[in-house]
Amino acid sequence: MMFELDFRSHVPIYIQIVDRIKHLIATGVLKPGDQLPTVRQLAADLRVNFNTIARAYRMLDESGVISTQQGRGTYVLEPLPPERAERLRTAALDELARYLVLEAERMGFGPDEVANAFEEKLRQWGKMGYLPEDE
């Protein structure tokens, strides 16, 4: 299971891994019952720290996407019921918003500056259906 990571992105590597695995499941590349690489193997393949992969797998496990069984491996689980999936989806959005606010605060931006920048990106997204990589 190879995929690319953007090491220059402001999105943490473990979040990129979580998102990519969820995408592979959503598109049917990974199916319920499929075994994922070990933490050590994926860390070596992606050339990232072991703990980064362990954190991503732990998040996926806690959200019910995968199951890690000591000594047996890590497997993709059956899809969640719609109401639980929606709760997890909402929680993920809340976490993204929290991360944005914490990073903006760390960089010295105020609430109005963040709101204005975010609203502009929403306008661009609504108008074009996507956000351009570079402006």
C-alpha cells in the first residue's frame, strides 16, 4: 500500500495517513477484511517515524475504521452504520477546525483575521468547486 505524503503541507503526516487510508476504503481499494501493513512496514515504506504510523493506526482504530489484533495484524472493518459514520465525520471536521484555530493563534492571528481568510476560501471553493493550489 504505497501512497505519497506531502511533507511541506501544514497538515500533519499522521492526518494525511488517516485521510489516505479512509480514501482507499471509501473508493473500494481497501475492503473489509483486508490486512494493512504492519506499523513498522508502513513506516519504512513511507520513510516516516514509527510513532507517526502508530498514531494514525490508533486514530483509525478508535474511530472504528480498522481493528488491530495483537499478534495477528491490522484489518479493515465493515462500514459503520450511517449515524455513527456521520458522528465521526462531524468530529473529524471539528478537529480540523480546532487545528486551524490553534495554528492561527500560534501564528498570532486574531479571530476576525481567521474568519475573513476562511470565508474567502469558502467563497473560492463555492465558486470553483475546488481550491487552487497556488494563488
